Amino acid sequence: MQRRRLDLHCRGPRRVRRGFNLVEMLIALAITAALLAATMVALDASFMAYQSTTEVASTHTVGRLAMHRILALIRTGTEFAPLPVNPHDPVRESDYLDIRTPDGTVVSLEWREDEEALYVAVDGESFLLLEGVIAQYDPDTEEQIPPFTLEYEMGNKLYRATVDLAIVPDDNMSVELDGDNQEVIRLVASAMPRLSAFQ
């Protein structure tokens, strides 16, 4: 009897196993929910930034391609409009540009401010060439900069044409993290007809 009593005494008090109580479970759930919410916000922000960057890169590529085609038309064109109103002022600024190609076809480029788009018309049929072409203004004078500037010499002989386009990427998703800042891509290029270059 004495020995049995000693064995019980040596083992010590029995531990009672129990699980988490309700307060501990709620705290664990709250911490997990906060971590998941932070992860989702970070993933959403990175996805939106990726979407915005992709849209800007795509718009820039399409804009450069359209600009390259316009310059190729100017280089190969034989006749151009609009012509200068005053022969003493050979520079003409316009929202449209008509180009007669060597085969006699007239290609018309027209910027429509209300639609914020650049259209091309061939043989009377009009097609959308570039979306998101917005009005731009000179920061010093606050005057609107037209998309086409034509410089003539000797009456109706075009010396040089300058195309100046401001394009806003057509982003279908609103990137609220960036605020109201819209990235504007400005493409400016000049070309002269080959006939003028070699005469």
C-alpha cells in the first residue's frame, strides 16, 4: 500500500487536454482574414498595374504603326490638301489631310474631336484608324494644336507635313490606385514627299 501511494505521488498531477476556446478561435480567424485581405489587395493592385502597362504598350505600338503608314502615304503622295489660303502664309494647320497616291486614289485622314478618333477614307468609304486621339493644347498659349501641319512652297507644292497626335490608351478597367492621372502618348513625326526631296 505504501509503495502504491509513492507511485501515484511520483507521477504528478494529471494534465487535462483541451482545445482552443471561443475567444482564441475568433482571434485566429480575424488574423487570418486580415492577412488574406492584404494579400488580395496586393494581388489586385499588381493585376491592375499589369493591365494598365499592357494597355499603354499596346496603344503605343498601334499608334506608331498608324503613324508609320501615314508618313508612308505622305512620302509617296503626289497632291495634298488642304492648300494654304494665303500664298504669303505657306503653313496650313488642319484637322484633315487629303493625299493623292501615284495611282490616282485619294486617301483622306480626318481627326474627329467629338469621337476622339482618327479616321481614314478611301474611295468614299470611311474606316476607324486610331482610337483615343484627344485634343492637345499648347501650355504657353492655351491654343489647340491641330494634328496636321502642312508647309508649302511655290503655291501648292508640299514641302513638309507634320503629324502630331496625342493618344490616350483605351483602358476598359479603371485603375483607382493611379488616381485620375491618364497617361497620354504623344507621337510627332514629319515627312516630305519624295518628289519634293529629289527636285
